[in-house]
Amino acid sequence: MKGRVLIIDKDREFSERLRDELRVLGYEVLAASNSKSGIEVAQAFSPSVIITDTFSVGPDSLSALKELRTNQPQTPVIIAGDQSSIETAVRAIQEEGAYHYFQKPVDAEKLRVVLERAVELAEARRENDILRKQLRDRGAFGELVGNSEPMQKVYVLIEQVASSSASVLITGESGTGKELVARTIHNLSPRRNAPFLAINCSAIPDTLMESELFGHEKGAFTGAVSRRHGCFELANTGTLLLDEIGEMPSLLQAKLLRVIEERVVHRLGSRKDIPVDVRILAATNKDPQTAVADGSLREDLLYRLNVIMIHMPPLSERIEDLPLLAQHLVTSLAAKHSRPARFISPAALDALRFHSWPGNVRELRNVIERAVVICSGEQIERHHFAPYPFDERQRQRAEDTVTFPVGTPLEEIERQMILRTLEKTGNNKTKAADLLEISLKTLHNKLNSYRARGLLHDK
Ligand SMILES: Nc1ncnc2c1ncn2[C@@H]1O[C@H](COP(=O)(O)OP(=O)(O)O)[C@@H](O)[C@H]1O
Ligand SMILES: [Mg+2]
């Protein structure tokens, strides 16, 4: 089915002829004879495109069109009118956002072309709608969890690239979610119902990689006992993620570039052209420019792949996402292992927050998975993470550090510094005054003034 078309036209003969023609072209078509029934039909039928004359003539023509457009804001409206209606039609396009105007008798070939474009537009608008819905709660995007600014930027980029077939290069440290981003792009793209395949170039021996990618014929090399389809053929009409692209042998990178450009593959041991339509996503945990400089990534391939780049921040740079991520992981991993864990205690969460996470979300996932499995109650405690070696040193540093946003009033900085120093010295005022290099009397005066203004609550 090429799309759904609703014809709203009082001229029965015209609309029946058009209906038959469009059905032959592969459209699903319904017809209504006036605007009121047209709007009703449209609500149930959700047409991709509406073709109508009803709004091109008559005193109320534009208000009727307005009503239709309000009910079907995403549906392109093509007007087919007669000579007398040109003026209204122009206004319909300029003021009410009608898509196109045809004068009857309508040229079938021209209509076919315009209709195809209108259906494409309707489809693009619909996909955008789906994306928006998924973006509504920015705490998560598909399976990606995180609310931080760097993640929001990632979501916007994914939204922009998903509907096209453009290549995307995803960079970032190991465990930051590159593969998950690739899956999300695929799931939000028009290819979502076709296969998504990921091939990890660092996990496949160089000698097997070519056959893995392009396939081979029986007998192509020793051990090739039967014909095999490569990833490109298997992912046809879908998406292929080339993970750790810098680990692919240089010669193969050159072949890959040719395949991407010519859109045909040859199985090993065969000269036959096999056309493929595959969207290529690539990922690397190295800086691409450095990889080019040290010769592990071909520059021409980088330029071909790097149409759009998405960089995944390390977890330590979006640590504000940690509580959300941790909770998400507890929920999903408890379900996976049928365990009772539901929450993480504040102290346990603190322990996670002060770790530096060199292994990023993957490391967090492993830590939480282990805790979920051994925790027999609803709440995960600090000791469920033992003997995991968190960077306690960093935690110490965090406890001894006070940070302020730029522009914090000096008086507020002074107050917090005094209170934190007192805390650190176990409320020993002489020691605190010493550290702060003020007199004990000044310290007392400051504390009294805080107390008077309700800024200090003695325990
Ligand atoms: N933003 C995120 N939200 C939820 N899970 C994530 C996120 N980022 C990574 N993960 C999880 O962390 C693990 C590692 O992610 P992955 O995409 O394989 O990382 P990479 O490919 O960068 O090494 C996976 O289990 C993935 O589901
Ligand atoms: Mg990976």
C-alpha cells in the first residue's frame, strides 16, 4: 500500500474516476461528498493525503478548510478546483497551509508525482511525531537513560539523524553506551522493522573479517565448506553497526569504503555483484583524528562515515545522571534475575556517586547486577557492593571540598566555609578559627549573626 488518500468532492463522477485511478496505482482510497462527512471519515481513516474541491469555492470555503486542517494538522491537502476557484485556492495555500492546487481536469501524471511527494511528507511528519512523543520525557530516550545536558544533546542529534540513512560515527570511551545509541537510531528510523546487526571488529580475527562482512562461496578458502552470507547481506534494508572500526585491517577498510559507495558486495570467491541497501553506523573508543594519525583508521573512510558524529560523554562527566541510571538498572536487573531489590539506600547511592567510573555505564551495570543478585531484601545497601573497590580517596576529597557556582555572594561563601570547617573540626571553634585564620572573637560574632538571621540551627 502506497498510502491512504481521502477524496472530498461533491462531483461524484470526478471522485469515482479518481478513486479508481489511485487504487490502480496502489493507494487505499475513500471518498466523501461534503466537508462535514469528509472530516468524519478522516478521523477514522487517518488519510496520508486529502484531495478536495469542497474548500475551493463558496463563501465558507476557507473556514471549512481551516476546520479540516485543525482536525488533520499533519495531513497535506491537495486542492482540485475549477477555473473560478483560483483566487480562493491561492489563499488556501498561503493562509491555510494547503499543499498544492490543481485545476480540473487534473493531469493524471502530474497528480501522481505530487501525490507521491505529499505522502512522503505525511510519512516524515508522522515519524517526527513519534520521535517527539519519545522525547517528551527527557529522562529517557528509547532505552537510553539520562537527563543531563550532554545526554540531551545526544538525544537531539539522534532525533535529527534517525529518519535519514546518513552514516553516523559514534565516539566515546568503552561502556558509555555507543552500541545502545546505534540501536536507538535504528529503532527510530524507517528501517526499524528490518534487521539491526552489530559486528565488533576487535573481536573477530583479521583473517575471518572479510568473510564475516561480505560472505563467501563454498570453497572460497580452506575451511569454507559451504556458502555463507555476510553481514551486509544479512542486514540488507536495515542497519549495520561496525563497532571498533579502527581495529579493522586497513585493506579491508578500503574495500568497505568501496562497498559503501557502490552499494554492491562480492562474496569471497565470487565476482557476482550483490546489491545491498544498508545504513552504516560506526563506533570507536579512540579519538578518530588520532586514529587517522597513527594509521589505524583510513582518512577517506573516516570522511565517508563521519557524516554526523555523536560523542558519548564518560559517566564521570554526567554524574548527575547516576541516580536515574542506577534506579533504572536496579529495576531492570531485578526483573531479569527475579530478585526482590527495588531501591538503593541513600548511603549506598553516595558510595556510587563518589566513584570515578573508568568503565562507565557498563561498570555501573556490573556493580549493580552483582548487588541485585546478592541482596535478599528490597533495599540495596552499601555492603552489597563490597568488596568492590570504589575510589574512596576521591570520596575523601569530595568531603573536604566545597564548590560554589560562579556568582555566589561572597557572604554566602564565607558562611558555608565557616560551617563546613566547624563540621570538619568536630565543632572545635578554636581549631576552626585557626584554620580560617580569623580570631575566635570574629568567629563567635559571625556565628551569632547567622543565628540571629535564622541561618544557623544549633543541634
Ligand atoms: N544511557 C544509558 N542508559 C541505560 N543503559 C545504558 C546507557 N548507556 C549504556 N548503557 C548500558 O551499559 C552497557 C554498555 O553499553 P554499550 O552500548 O555496550 O557501550 P559501548 O558500546 O560504548 O561500549 C549496556 O548494557 C547498555 O545497555
Ligand atoms: Mg561497544
